[in-house]
Amino acid sequence: MPSISAFYGIIIYMYFMDNKQHNLPHIMAAKVVKIGR
């Protein structure tokens, strides 16, 4: 799943091969809680 954008610890992903649960492409937002060092 490719990431479209990232800002303020929020990453926007796009699902486009998930045809079993969803008919149309959709997006998901994920918040980054921990940052690795």
C-alpha cells in the first residue's frame, strides 16, 4: 500500500488492491506513536 502523504505524525495510505472487502479504492490515516532511533 503506497503512502500518499505524511504530516504532523499522520501518514495517509491508499488501498487499491483490497477488492474483497471494498469495491472502490479508499484511504487510511495512521498516526505515528513511536519514532525509532
